[in-house]
Amino acid sequence: MRNPTLNLQTAPGHQVLAAAGKRILRPGGRAATEKLFQWADFKPGETVLELAASFGDSAIALAKRYDLYVVAIEKNPDSVARARTNVAAAGLTDRIEIIEGDIFDIDRLGKQFDYVLAEAILTMQSPSGKAKILRGVRARLKPGGKFLSHELLAQNNESEIHQVLSQVIRVNAAPYSKSNWIAAFETAGLKVQQHQTGIMGLLNIQQILHDEGIIGTALVLWNIITKPLLRQRILQMRQVFNQYKQDLGYIIICAQRL
């Protein structure tokens, strides 16, 4: 999202990282998402609803690799336009639909899906917001359908981490502990079948290399080096991630609609 009008001092952390050229913005990186896909056990022709689709990368990967039909919802108009361009360039307009809309309003879609995918969006909501989205997810799943989720984990000090993260990334970042994530899912009628936790490596150079590749990593580093405001914001985020590296991680969850 390399928007020249982006205010780097006030922009949310994910927009800052996108402005640096980072495409994979999930706390567990590409590897954690791959594990989610393994658990899903997709079958050709099945349907997926993706929440907060960004530039359409995940939707494209799902349609290409697993022969799925994907409806992807995204709120940011610039991201919607870019996602539609990316889908067209991939020749997948017959299997991917990009919808401009809010993740809190998925009831208006009217139909149900075999899977719902959401990565790094629930963390950014209040407890009531998390609960509302999870209820919406359950409503959009077919009976027996699966919710695939990839979120930030606070292993300890949830309240302190919420406060510090919200300040540095400029959004209401409220990661839960493992037990609280599972409880939130099950309260919404989503039975957790599998889950996995690990370290949060969003700004770890090894994970960036794995997620972005050599050329992508070089672009990110070049932007950080040459753009002072960008560098300042990213280093602030990295400092907090390092400060809480024993407590911050990722969690992936595969849950089934009851």
C-alpha cells in the first residue's frame, strides 16, 4: 500500500509495514498459514470466505493450489482495486470474487461457505468486536464448516501487552492467551479441533527472508534504510516485539461449526 498520502506517524502498523514492501503480515508468517491449510484438507470445488483480504494474495493461492472458489472481503478501497487487478492478472476472475465491505457486516453476504479464513484481524478488535466477528463467522459457515484463524498470542501480561502494542502500532491490538482464544471460539459455537502456537517473527530477519524471498527482503530493507519516518516506526515496533519476545507469539486454530 505505497500511498504517498499515507501519514507514517499515525498510520496503523500493518499499513506502515505494507508501505515498506512487506506482503506477509501474519505473526507466524507463511509457515503457520501453510499448517492451517494442511489442517483444512481442502477439496476441489469447495468454497472459502476470506476476511480482510488485503491485496488478494491468499485468495489467489487458495484458488490456484486447491481449485477452490473464494469470496474475499476487504474494507480499504485501494486494496480492493489492487486485489482485483492481481486476480485478473492471475486469470482467476471466474474463481475469486473481491468484495468491498466491512468484516462486521458479513451477514449481508447471505450464503454459507465450507471455510472462513481470517488472519491477523481478530487481534485488532475489542473483546465485543472479537465476539461479534466470531458469531458472524459461525453464521457464514455451513454446518460442519471450518474456521481457519491465525492471530497474535499473549502468553502472559495480556493487559500490559495490549496497552503497549496499541500505542506502538496505533490500533487496538489486544492479543489473547491460548486459553482465552479457545474460550472465545467455543463461546461463539466454534469447536476448536487443532491449534498450534509459536514465536512471533513478524520483524525477524530469518522469517522475513522466508516470507518475502531475497528480492522482497532487499526491497523492505532498502525502504527502511532510505525512509527515516518509515524506519522510525518500524524500529519502534521491533523494539516492543523484542521487549516482549518471551510473551508474544502466534496461534493458529482450526475450529468447526457446531
